[in-house]
Amino acid sequence: MSRLGSIGGRLYRGEVSFDFVGRQKLWYSISGLILVLSLVGLFGRGLNFSVDFKGGSVFQFPASSASISQVRSAAASGGAGQDVIVEKVGSGSSAQWQVQTGKLPYAQQTHVQDVLSRDLGVPTDKISISFIGASWGSQITQKAIQALIAFLIVIVIYLTIAFEWRMALAALIALVHDIVITTGVYALAGFEVSPATVIGLLTILGYSLYDTVVVFDKVRENTAGLLGSARSTYSQAANLALNQTLVRSINTSVIALLPVASILFVGAGLLGAGELKDLALVLFVGMLSGTYSSICIATPVLADLKERDPQYKALAKRVAAKAAGGRAAKRTAAKAGRPAASGTGTAAGTVTADGDGDQVDTPSPAVAGDDEAAATGDKVPAGRAAPRPPGPAAPSGPRQQPRRTSAAKRRPGGKKKRR
């Protein structure tokens, strides 16, 4: 746990960073593949709606030693048809068989009841029959669609007011992404869609949106005043915000998935809870999809929308130019290859820089004079500057004498008169 906390602190400070926004093409490809498979399942195989949506008859009776195939065969021989759905609900002494059929007339329901009682050895009074009309299922579907549309409209309005329209659009795309994937998993796996499934679907929308809003709030904090500087692009600031909230998102998802997974695998596997299983399954799939979309879909989509703005395009150019200048300075320093010496004269001279930025050794004047004296054998008096060595074009001739004063000109030998 301490190691996880240290990783979270390093992510928050930017010492460790995962480039989620920069790899948006990878995430889009993965999501596109999953969405295609989900759509193929939806339009190819379709959803397996329960009797609550389709309408029909439901026979319930205590479970006996018979198998599922025997119960299905007995219901079919009684005239229930071939599309009979048989499942075992509960466990132990409270376990019951539940047989769902299409719409059957009253006389045919009675005949199926008699056949089940005869073939499975169950008393007739222990077999309960319930009939559900298709109109009730259609009303549930209509109300669910209306609730979904109202939810999406309210969410878009709220995010537009609280944040901005680009964040609202990115969150809406992530929500649609979660809905399609969750329903696609139901279609591909053949799970039954019941009213509990609809409730769970509406629940995961709120959960997925909560995780996305947390990330967007940190993105807004990191990008405040970003246009007035050239420290980073919008994508870089958004990726930093995503890394800073990454550990929180993972912890929230794990804590939420643990009880749902226990309901799904323990409750459905051991207890055989029907409605509870449908609710847990949609929550489990939806939470996984919601966590993925809030990290890998919502924020990259927001960054793509922002980077299309001319202001943020200009910001990206400034950041790129600043980064290029920094790299050029590093290359120049690496090309020089040696550190600068001190500014005082030494035996090697003073190190300066020429116009190209390269270091050049300039000999010291005192050292030059010493070299000349050593070459000619003359001594250079103290306090007098060493004469410049003659260049190639220097005229030859006697050495120029120092200029005499006016008093020295009037006395021979330059001596002054004694008083």
C-alpha cells in the first residue's frame, strides 16, 4: 500500500507520467474494435429480452431432481413451444424451477401445468402460473428510453454550464461508448435483459460520469492561464491532470467492483439469484467500461477538440519553438566540449567565445611579452608594457627613442642645470 501511495505521489508531482493523451490513436482503435463487435452482436444476434418485455406465461414450482433438459422437454411436450426458457432460482430447499413461455391461452396453460406435474412428479397445486402482457413490457422500454434521453440532456446542460461545451461533448461521447459496449456484451453473451438490467444501465451512467467529471475538474485547474505562457500544450496539461487523478480513479473503481463482483460470482453462482444476477452483471460490465472511457476516451477526445482551437494551435507552436531552442542550446554546449576557464590571465590565456558560440583561447599580453623577451634576450623593465612584436609588414630600422622634454633639449646629454 505504501508503494502504491508513493507511485500516486510521483504521478501527482509529474515525476512519473503515462502518455494517455499522446496514445489516443491506440485507444480509439481498441474502442473501435469493441464497438464494432458490440454492434454486430446487437444487430446480428439481438438482445434476449425477458418475459417482462416480450410478454408470456411463467410457471414456477419447487425444484426436483430433474435436470434442465427434462424440465424443458416436459414443458415443450405440454404445448409450450420450443422457445422455452428454463432456469433455476435460489438454492437449497428454497430452490425453484422457473419456466418462461410465450403467450398461451388459459386452456393451454392448464395443459402445460398438468404435463409438468405428471412428468416431474410435482403436485399441481405447487405449480404457480403468472401471465404478463406485452403492453407492460413495452411501457417499461418506453419509460427507460425517456429516462435515458432526459438524463443525457440534463448532463449536457450541467457540464456546459459548470465547465464548457467541449467537455460536455467529450463526456457525452464517453457515455454513449459505455452504453453501446454494455448492451453489446449482453447481446454477444446472450444474457437476459430484465427490468433490473435497465436499472443497472442507468446506474452505471452516473458512475461513469462521476469519474469523468473528477478528471475534467483537474484538467480545468491545470489549464487555467495556459494561454498566457508557453510551459506546455493543452494536451500535455490534460495528460498531467489524468496522471494526477489516475490512482484515485483506479482505487474508486476497485472498491466499487469488489462488492459487485461478489454479488455476480458468489450470489449468482452459488445462490442462483435471478434478478440480482442481472443487476450485478450490468453494473460489473458498465463500471469496467466507464473506468476505461474516463481515462482513455473522454480526456483524449477533449484534448483533440481543444487542439483544434486557433489559440491552442498557436500555443502548441510556441511550446514547440521553445523546446527546439532548448535542444539547440544543448547541442551547442555539447559541441564546445570543455568548460570555460576563469577570466584572469593565466599561462594559457583567457577563454572567450567567438560569434558562433565556440570557445577561443586568447593569449595574455604579459605572457606575449615574456615570450618576446625570451626570444631576443632583452629584459623588459618592470612597470613598462612589453612592446608588440613586429608583424610581417613592420618596417625595419633603428629603434625609436623616447621623446625628450623641452628642458632636456636645452642641456647636452639631457641634464638639467644645477641651482
